[in-house]
Amino acid sequence: MKAQDVLDFWFLPRDDAGYGKARPEWFRKDAAFDAQIRERFGAAIAQAIAGGLREWDIEHGAQGTLARILVLDQFTRNAHRDTPGAFAGDTLALAAAQQLVDSGADRTLEPQQRAFAYMPFEHAEDARMQQCAVDLFTQLAGGHEGFA
């Protein structure tokens, strides 16, 4: 499994007509989409939850960290919907997101990618992290017309 496989699945490949557009699967319950994530990325999810895939951060910079965040924060929610496993990657996803933001590398990502990099702050069960989410999304919306 490669970081780019995760990015291409979630955002679609750059040469796809749907690239850069919101996908309805992201924010609705879709059993087929969830099953596809379990089938294609189940091993990567388990590896990331066990602390793996950190090499993506080094090999691919912000894009690699984003891919790991997606696996830990989004794919877990799809693959383990309605079970405690949906949240198994939250702590690691938040740590990766904090690292990305603290380094400033989040600003090298495209706006849509940044939104998903910030999701772990929104998902955190901590008022300070929730406020970070508000601040990050406010900055993102303010800097990109039509993104709010």
C-alpha cells in the first residue's frame, strides 16, 4: 500500500474529472463505500492503528502525512462504522495533524486536502482541540474564496 493509493482513492486521481470536487460518499452512510474501504484498505488501517505507516510522513512529506491521517481518521470511521473501532485511530490522527500544523506543512496542501487534515481537531473530545478546528477552518475559509 502506498500513500498515493490512499490519496487517489479519497480525492480521486488528479487527471479524473471529479478531482477537486466534493464527493457525496465522504459525509453520508454508504455501505458499499464502507465495504470498499474495508476491502482495499483494511490492512493499512490495522497497520496505522498499530503505529505504522509513519514512513509515509518522511517519504512523501505533507502528502504522506495527509494519507496517514485519512487512514486513521476517515477510513476507520467508514470501515468500522457504528462500532468503537471507528475511533481507534483518533489519537494518532490528531498527533499527525498537530505535527502537520505545527510544522506549517499543512499550508502546502490544497484547500480540500487541508480540510481533511484538520478533521482530527474537529473529532477530538477536547475543547481546546475543538477551538483549534474552528480557528483552522476559519483561516482556510478566509484564504480561499468559495471554500466556506
